[in-house]
Amino acid sequence: MAYLIQPDDLLAEHGTTFAEQAGITLRDKPSPLYQLLVLTTLLSAPISADVAAATARELFTAGWRTPARMRAATWQQRVDALGRGGYRRYDESTADYLEEGAARLEQELSGDLRRLRPGRDDDVTSLEKALQQFPRVGPTGAAIFCREVQAVWPGVRPYFDERVLEAAQALGYPQDPGRLAELVQPHQLVAFAAALERWSRS
């Protein structure tokens, strides 16, 4: 079929997941899932994905890979780490959001995002709504989290949000999520969704 860009070529050029870029080895465990939430929070501001990923790496290098450790850091320590990552326009407000988000996660979910994991019959919309209860995370951030977490949460698959589907349409790909997912191998699904997102920004 004649596509503007063949799926394999799109993957080769843009198929790095956002978690990979931020140095997150995503697994269905509390710490990497929390790291994905931190990255989602950073990506939810009007700032480049490169800066958000670099900033996430700074936070994780500082040792703040769990909500407890994020809360144990001082506000100034968080601001400094955000600045080192290049996140300077939003460093002070984000230092607050990260503390608030960590507190909410500990208090409401005992620090474990797996409590939000959909089962086979659950509506992914409920996950999107739950994610938006965290500071700064809106519909765009919730979509980023869902796109990435489908790598380890089968109940979310296949997940393609509106922006990704618009990119698919522009490339001549199917609009139906199931048919769109069939363009790549199952293990490439997250990278494919990320590639469509990145292409839409290029």
C-alpha cells in the first residue's frame, strides 16, 4: 500500500520511546512506573521532549526514583536538578508539582501506580481520568503515559490517542486502532505510537 512513509522507515527515524529517551527501563514495578509519571509531568508543560527527557534523567540521577525519595528532597534541590536539565522556565512550579504528585501517589495509592492498571474488561478512560488527578497532568499527559505504559500493561493495548491518529491519517495509515497496530510487530507497538507522535512534531 502506498503510504507517505512506510511504517518501518518511520520506526527507524522516530521510533525511540519517551521512556527510553529518559533512561527509564519500563517494567510493571512501582519505581519505573513512578519514573514514567515524573516524565509525564515534565512532558505536560509546553517544553520540548528533549528537554523533558534530559531533566528526567537529572532527577533520576539524583536518586529520586520513588515518591518517597522525591518528597525527601528539598524544594531547592529539585529546582536545581530541573535547572540542570534545562527545565528553567518551569523549574519552581514543577518542583512543587513533583512534591504534590509524589504525596498524592503515596497517600491515595500507597506509592504504587499498579493500582490503576486496567484489567481486560476495564475502560482505559478511567485510567486517563485517574492520571489527570495528578498535578499538571492533563489529557495530553495522560495520553503520553498510556501510550508508553501499554508496553507493560496489556489491558491498555492498542492505545493511540487523537494526536497519534491524526498523524496516522496524514501518513495514509488506518484510523482504526486495531488495524493501525497491525502495521507493526506487537513488540514495536509503543515505539510505533511514539514515532507517530514525534513525526507529528517534526
